Amino acid sequence: MKIPIIFHKYKGKLGLVAMAVQEPTFTYTNPQTCRSFKKAEFTDYAENYLGANIIFWSLLSPWLDR
């Protein structure tokens, strides 16, 4: 995932950080697992790397169809 490094650099110092997961993102491959990224991986990245408070999920997210 290519996100500007500024969010990580200022993690915990910004009042609000939001991340959007959209349709093209579901085609990305995790280089460590050689599989598509899972919901837990997006959530971990958003919360622990970016310090995101909000994640906007595409309506086409596979886990929203359950």
C-alpha cells in the first residue's frame, strides 16, 4: 500500500486521520503472503501504522456482503 509517509510521521499528533479502502485496493497483493490483503491487514495498517481514527470501506468490500 502506498500511502504518503506524512501520516506515519505524525501518528498520534493529528486530530483526525481517515483512510479509504476502495475497489482497486482489493486487487493488491500482499508481497509477504502472495494473497490479497485481508480486512485485518487493512485495519492493522490503518490503526497501527497510520494512526487512523476512521476507515471508509467500499460498499463492495467482501466482508460487507455477509
